[in-house]
Amino acid sequence: MMFDRLVAELKREGHRRLLVISGDEAWSQAQSERLREALAGDWLRMENDAPQALKSLLGREYRHAIFDARRGFDVSTFAALSGTLRAGSLLVLLTPPFAAWPEQPDIDSLRWSDTEHPIATPHFVHHFCRTVSQDPGVMVWQQHQPFPDSTLPSAPDWQPASGEPQREQAEILATLCQMQSGVAVVTAPRGRGKSALAGMLLSRISGHAIVTAPAKGATDVIARFAQDNYHFMAPDSLLASDQQADWLIVDEAAAIPGPLLEKLVSRFPRVLLTTTVQGYEGTGRGFLLKFCARFSGLHHFTLSEPIRWAPDCPLERVVADALLFDDVVDVTPNGAPEILALEQNAWARQPQLAADIYRLLCSAHYRTSPLDLRRMMDAPGQHFAVARVGEKLAGALWLVDEGGLSPELSQAVWAGYRRPRGNLVAQSLAAHGGSPLAATLIGRRVTRVAVHPSRQREGIGQALIADASHHAQQDYVSVSFGYTDELWRFWQRCGFVLVRIGSHREASSGCYTAMALRPVSEAGQALCVQEHHRLCRDARIIEQWNGEKIPVEERWETTLNDDDWLELGGFAFAHRPLATSAPALTRLLLATTLPLQALRGKLEENRDDALLCADLALQGRKPLLARQRQEAAQALDYLDVERAQQLKTDILQWQFFQ
Ligand SMILES: CC(=O)SCCNC(=O)CCNC(=O)[C@H](O)C(C)(C)COP(=O)(O)OP(=O)(O)OC[C@H]1O[C@@H](n2cnc3c(N)ncnc32)[C@H](O)[C@@H]1OP(=O)(O)O
Ligand SMILES: Nc1ncnc2c1ncn2[C@@H]1O[C@H](COP(=O)(O)OP(=O)(O)OP(=O)(O)O)[C@@H](O)[C@H]1O
């Protein structure tokens, strides 16, 4: 009965609330089941094992839900779930007993910590428990304790929206209806009426319009408001078709891969994109930073008043507090900054400062999500630095330890036999570079760096990086970033040397991945020189593969050297990828007159894999690659059989790694 009254009160006020049930398995299960029986609703139930759940939650609505975080806490899905709940809903969160929780391994950590087994996440758990315990809007029900007092000061009655455009919606509609051409974007947090607005636009225009979205089920609200003018097509079939229309409407645009979206947008005279701006993956802010930045005449609108629920909703507030969704960049930090290095215990000792680091990185980086928050808080090997002006942040830097693999494992990574999790740059140096021992060196990778927009180009970024390199007890500082000329200029100014450019554009950013090093020790210096030299020597071939100009001094050579022999051994006798070995293979082909059809077809004639397979009567890519490896072995034997056999014996040893 008590819950009936609570829910009736929430409905009257238009609010939703969080109920945390914390106790042992049997007790918390029993309480959640009792609640479910007592209250009518959808009672959507989720736990950590639903990786696809997040996308399916955008644009939907439910009454009441249970999130089971007892084994793992996927906070992005938790936040997404909270956004789907209608006014008058409870979100029930099941957690372990608070006293045991900080030490309990969290299976969600397997997604963001490069450890073999799940780890305990004490910093996050303390932060979360502190947040919910201090928030009067949250009911925390602990086993062996009475149900908490659930009363809050009474809020006014809520008037749900009538169906007519709300004030903010009406203003945007008026502008959109006048728009002759161009791209408009509407961003807002959850439940502000973005989709309804898109539907209202459709019902008001006379021309033909197409709606697209990552999932059709998520466009119900648009369809409802669009009346008769609703024509949905999935993004890929729309791209494949030659459909024309006066308007293209893209709902949840940030969840569509950038390059696909770009092609779609360029085909229609008027485009409306809507997207959620809240920190979980695949959503908004990054979309604005990265995708929308390329349209000069972009019209950007925002909606701030919630419509799915009333303003000041207790559930919305606690989720934003727990996941640090709110912005900090509005305040300009004036004055000379002081650089300060911080370790992970800052989350316990100076939680406000640590939270500000995350917020600043979020506001500047299109990919920063709650996964990063959890990684920053509890994954091993994380370090930070800030440029601080009083209590405010002008810049923040996040670094992670890498490398230090055993020689055996590093060689196995070089040969392509092993690819353990983590160590992004350190492993890449071994897997794609010239030195089988590269991953034994110790590096510190810059995961993210950001300077407050009003304080950029003052040398703060450079000072943060210089300080990190100065403290480092290691061989090098590294960075992996989506290549743009501006960013590369920054890294160059920070003393970094380019060592690798990826062979594929990243789907999310449309950029090639670049890796660069700033050597610290002598061993780091030697590795840096070797890899940079290799890049210069191979640049011409890499450019042919990815069609991009590589910003290094090209030093193409046609003859095979010792590095090439090793590389070719790795390709012929082990599992080095073709793209990595392509420059050395190109030189190998120049050194022999053997037919080597599978290699020449690919590297000299640039033939499609399918055609090549048909010509050579091979059943697909795997047999083709096996043939290419055989041909490389044959050519090495032809050039110097003794050397080739010795190389083969050495490299084959590396697979017997325990
Ligand atoms: C792994 C990663 O984090 S990669 C992504 C890096 N971060 C981002 O892109 C977030 C948004 N950007 C930022 O926060 C900042 O612009 C940063 C971190 C890239 C640079 O920080 P700042 O403090 O602005 O750079 P700083 O003033 O130290 O620049 C040093 C030099 O780098 C070069 N540089 C920096 N920014 C730029 C730019 N936008 N265009 C061209 N050159 C640049 C310049 O040569 C500059 O020296 P100058 O101003 O005397 O010509
Ligand atoms: N003007 C309106 N009158 C009546 N109901 C409205 C109005 N605008 C929006 N709604 C309703 O409010 C709810 C939230 O709207 P909508 O789904 O458009 O928000 P959204 O910002 O797209 O949310 P999400 O990011 O969660 O998808 C929906 O149930 C929708 O039907």
C-alpha cells in the first residue's frame, strides 16, 4: 500500500524516483519481486549481460524498471534505462550490501579494464554510495534496516503536455518551416520532445520527407506526431536507394556511423538531425564536436524543458550526479595555471577535482563516456595531471601505463600469435613495427588531453605534456589519435615523433589513427628512431593503401634490408598481417622474377580479393592469405635458402609461448 501511495504521488508530480535495494541475493530478489507484484507496470528488467540493450533503449518508454547491478554495473545502460521511464515510475536498483560492495569484483570491468579477471571498483562504489546516500530523492533500502522515509517536500501538480507544440518546440518549428535548405540539429537531454518535434515538422510540411534512425522501433513517437507524412527507411537501404525527398529526418543521429551519416546528409536539400546529449556511448556531445563541426551554416537548436516528466525530477538529478553528466566549461578560469600531477586516489581525497577532470575531458572529446569514468576511477595504471587556476581547471591530462611485456610475449605479439588485451600503443609497436621486443619497453600513453576552450593556444596543453614526460620513469610517452593536421602540429610541438599511421579510417571519426612517441630513455630513443625511419621508408606504399599523404620525409628504398627480412619472415612463417608487411613484400617482389601471382595480384595490380580468388581457384580470403604466405616463403627460399630456413626456425619458436 505504501508503494501505491508513493507512485500515486509521483504521478501527480510528474516525477520518477530511484529505489536502491541493497542486501544479499535472496533478500533483494524477494523485495524486488514483491514490488513487482504490488505495482502494475512494464517492469523492464536489465542487468549487465545486455550489451545491445543500450541502443534499443533510445527513444522508448516504460513504466517501472529493475536494474540488477549485483554482479556488474553497466552504468551507461542504467542511465539509458532511466531516460525511458515515464512520470510516475520507480527505477529499482539491486546492489550488493554496501559494506561488501567496494571489494566485490564487478564483471562490467571486463569492458573497460584491460585485466584478465573482473576487478573490484572501490572508487566508483564509494562515489556512487555517497551520491545516493546524500540525495534525499533516493530511497536506499538496506537489508536488516527499516524501509527509509520516502517523503519529499511536496511538488506542484504536473500538467502533461497537451499534444500542441510546447513553447520551445513551437519556436524551433517556426524556423524549420521557413528553412529553404541546409542542415538543422536539435540536441537535448532525454525526454525533451526531440522526436515529437521531428514528427510535428513532418505534419506541417507539404513536401515529401523520409525518416531514418538506427532502429525503426525507436521512431514510434515521430510516427505518432507525423500523422500521414511518415515514411521510414533504414539508413543503409536509404543509402543504397535513389530516393529523393524535400526533407530527411534522422532521429538519434549520433548512433549512426559518421561516414554513413555524412553520405545521407549530403543527398537531401533539407535535413533535420536529432540527438540525445548525455554522456553515454553513441550519443550526442561528441557528435556535435566531431560531426556537426564540418557544416558551416549549421542551425543548432536545443530543448531544455523536460516533457516526459516534470522539471526537477529526482531520478534525473541523481543519475546526472552519479555519472557526472553536467558541464563545467561555462566558467572561464582566468589567471596563471599551476600544473599538478594526481594519482587515482584523487577520487577519494579530492573527489571534486577528480570529477572536474572527467567533465573537462567529456566536454572536449567526442568519445568520452561513463566507460571512461569507470576506467579512470578503478582500472590499474591510470595517472592524471591538471592545469589549475584556483579551484578551476584550465586543462586536464589522463595517462595510462603500457608495455613491460615479457620478451616472449612481445615476440609472440610481433609474430601475430598473441594479442592480449590492452597496451594499445605498446602492442601496436610490436604487432606492426619492426622490433619484436618493442612491447617490453615501458611507456605511458596519453589517453586524453584537453584544454578549456577559452584558454587554448596559450601553451597549457604543451606544459601538461612536458610535465608528464618530465616525471616519467619509463622509456617513452606515447599517443594514439585520429590524425588531423592541427592535432599533429600540437603533438609535434610537444616533441613527439610520428611512428605509425593506420591503414583504415576509423568508422567513428573518419580519421586515420596516428601513433607518435616522445622518447624518454635511451632505449625509447632507439625505438623511436627505428620506427620513424621505418615509416619514412614505407610511406610511399602506405599512402597507396590509404590514399592519404603521410606527413614525413619520404625515403623509399627498393632493396631489401635486414628489417625487411625479419618482417618477411614474420609474414611468411608466422601471422603478421598483409597490410603491415606490404612495403617489405613490395620490395620482395622487385627482388625476384618468380610469378607469385597471389602477391603480385594484390600488391602490384591492386586486384580485388574476390577476383583474385576466382583466378586462383581459391575459396575465400583465408586460403588466399595462406597462398600469399606460401609465395613469400618461396621467394625468400629463392633469394637465400639458408637464411630463410634459419629465420623460419627462429620465428616458429616464438609461438611456443606459455
Ligand atoms: C589523445 C588525445 O587526447 S588527442 C586529442 C587532443 N585533444 C583535443 O582535441 C581536445 C580539444 N583540444 C584541446 O583541448 C587543445 O586544443 C589541445 C589539447 C589539443 C592543445 O592544447 P593547447 O593548450 O591549446 O595547445 P598549446 O597552446 O600548448 O599549443 C602548442 C602548439 O601546438 C600547436 N597547436 C595547438 N593547437 C593547434 C591548433 N588548433 N592548430 C594548429 N596548431 C595547434 C601550435 O603550434 C601551438 O603553438 P603556437 O600556439 O605557439 O603556435
Ligand atoms: N508537445 C507535446 N505534447 C504532448 N506530448 C509530447 C509533446 N512533446 C513530446 N511529448 C511526449 O513526451 C515524451 C518525450 O518526447 P520525445 O520522445 O519526443 O522526447 P525525446 O527528447 O526524443 O526523448 P528521448 O531522448 O528519450 O528519445 C513522448 O512520450 C512524447 O510523446
